[in-house]
Amino acid sequence: MSQLNYARYGKDNVRLYKVHKHDDGTQSVVEQTVCVLLEGDIETSYTHADNSVVVATDTQKQTIYILAKQNPVTPPELFASIVGSHFVQTYPHIHGAHVRIVTHKWTRMTVGGSPHPHSFQRDGADIRTVDAYVREKGGISITSGIDHLLVLKSTGSAFYGFHRDEYTRLPEVWDRILSTEVKATWDWASFAGLDDVKAKASRFNDAFDAAVKIILETFATDDSASVQNTMYKMSEQILAAAPLVETVSFSLPNKHYFEVDLSWFKGLKNTGKDAEVFAPQSDPNGLIQCTVGRKGGKAKL
């Protein structure tokens, strides 16, 4: 005998683009990829081939487009809450909706020294992420974040004083290249419902902008003793800047750049203080992660 322990289904990779036409003749654009996963009284579709409980994934896709036409898609935390709330409120047998939104970067071009009214460029691979979970009578949980933010500094980082034993070959270094691809997320205090999200909607963009500024400025200016210590400093500052955030998490892979010993060629010096040419490495790499929360575990509502 067997039983269905857990199930959810939905539509993934829904590509969405919305243009905002402003009264002054300028336009702004938003491009997103949306995923919706529904859960509830749907087990008979798995166990008894009963499709009457299935809200077709094509229906979900069309619903996303209609809601995007009828509502703002920014901040994405609000739009994710709107989408999730729609499915929970519209279908009595659906008790939970998971919505993930990835916002792709479009930056307004500067042409002739002025912002162009309707032309944009993708000036980085970083993306803005939102995961929202809407529960029937259970409020809304939201996690915001940034991913694929590639950063590098050519000095201002060290790594020494680490544990050594018979397995250790890594030399200590007091000046090194530091590069990583930032993945950061922050968990908001639970929202009572969609109206609560709407009332606090302005907080989401403010927190995102503050987090990106903190990440970049701390990375650039911190005399880094380790990736661990630098990411902790970033987390502390994000918590201070966003009072409704309960925890901040980072996942930072090391992007290694190794010196190339060229002494074999006519004694050419390219190590230590003379190093100028490096070989970028793809793998293996270090991976450093942490979650930092408030003492007592509660955000300030």
C-alpha cells in the first residue's frame, strides 16, 4: 500500500513583459519570469485520475497575464502576493499558492547625456528574486533577494590565521583578489494578508535598493579578513536598514584567481608583490553561506 504524502503543481517559466506609458511621453519596462505552484485538495488527481480538481496550468498562465494587466507588477513582492491570493481566494479547494518571480534587469540608456525616454540596456546579469507563499487563513510569507551579482576587487582582501594540520597546503595570504557571485535573500516578517502587503508595498523597493548599496559598498571598502566576516557585516547592515526583515542569508562562492609562475622564462617575476597576470579558475571553489537574524528573532513591525 502507498499514500500521497505531498503534492503541488503549477506553471513555470511564464515570461512576462509590461510597458508603462507615462503622461510625459516616456516609458518604463519590466520583464519577469513567474512560477506558480498550487497545493490543496488535489490528491485525487494523482491517486484516482480525477482532473476535476486541477486548475489547468494554462489557466494559471493566462491568469498571470490578466492580473499583470489589471495590477502593478512592481514591486514584485506585491505582484507575487496578488497572484497567490487570487488562486487561494478564487478556488475553494486550493489552500496554498507558491509564487516565485525573477525580475530581469533593464536599465534606461543615457543618450546625448540624457536618459532616453524609451530605450534600455541590460548592464548586468544580476536578477531580483521574490518568493511568496500565500496560505488560506494563514497570511503571506515573502522572501526577497538578489542573485548572480558578480563582483571583484583586485586588492583589500586577506586570508590567514586559519586552522592548519597535516592536510593543509594552502598558504596564508595578506593581499589577494576577492571575487564572488552574490546570492542574498532576506525574509520578511509574516504579513496578515494582501491588504497588509499593499499597505507596506513601499518598503520592498527601499529594502532592495538599500541591500544592493550595502552589498556593493561593503564589498568595496571592507578590509576583508575573510568572506565569512564580510558577509556578516553586510547582513548586519541590511537588518538595520530594513526593520521589517527578520533574517538575511548569503551564499557566496569564491571565484579564484591564481598567480602564474613565469620565472621559468628568463626569470620573469610574476608572484607575490610582482603578480600582475593571473589564471581565472572555474572549479573547485569555496562556498561560504550564513543566515543572520535579529536577537530574539523578531522584526520591528
